[in-house]
Amino acid sequence: MASIHCLFHAFFFFLAMALATSSTTTFLSDSVFESHGFNSRSLLQAKKSCTINFESQNYTIITSQCKGPRYPPQACCQAFKEFACPFTDAINDEQSDCASTMFSYINLYGKYPPGLFALQCREGKEGLDCTDILAAKEKSRGQISATPSTLLLLFAAFFVLVYHLF
């Protein structure tokens, strides 16, 4: 009986550790810049609706720094990253319409020429690196926030403890 309890505890420990070590995306894929119109392939593959309400987001970070007629690449790309990086997981999800929805609102509020960010904002083969932006946002919060992985690990530990007591 004791060996079954040990196996049960070991299973939940390794399950919790596997889930806790999973990380979120820190790059904006170059594919977010591709055309998001309907083509023969996308007609067959309906995209799920975006879970983020891009209509209510604050676009001031982009519209205040990325101004025409020259649209300075450094300022525009940095502003784009500051706006878009917190949404990397949703924007990179090619099964959703998040990227096209976001660009629709960026263009609506900023009246930018088509493809402006796709042409100017290139960093590497993985896309735009959001590591520095996300780290700066974490620091600016001024507090330690628990990630979903940390919460999951704590929940699993609590579950094992309660199970062990009863």
C-alpha cells in the first residue's frame, strides 16, 4: 500500500514539475505580418475568434511614437513591440484571428500605410524578440507576480499534502 502512495506522489510531482516548467512565448512570429485576408486555404479553415478585446486597448503607445510622414523605424518598431508583446501567445496563434484583428485596430487608430510594421520591424529568424519588453513590464509592476506555472505547482503541492493527511 505504501508503494502505491509513493507512486501516486511521484506521478503528481513529475506532472506538476512538467507543467510548471512550460514557458510562454517571448517572440512575435514573422507570420503575424503576413496578409490575413481570405485566400483559398483560409476559406476552408475557419479561424476562432480572438479572446482579447483589441477594440478597447490603448493604442497611444504606437500613435504617439510612430508618426508620419517618415515613420522612423526605430521608434515605430519599439512602440509596436511595447504594444504587441504582452499578447504574444494570442497573436502567434495562427488558428485565431487575433493578429488580423490587432492590425485592423492599429491601422484604424494610426492610419498607417499597409505593411508598415511588416517592412520595418525585422529582428531575427524567430521574429520580434519580446524578452526585454516583457521583462521591463514585469519590473515596472513593482511587485512579484505569480505565473500560472507557479500557481499550478503550489496547487499540486497543496493537493499532495491534503491527500497525504487524509
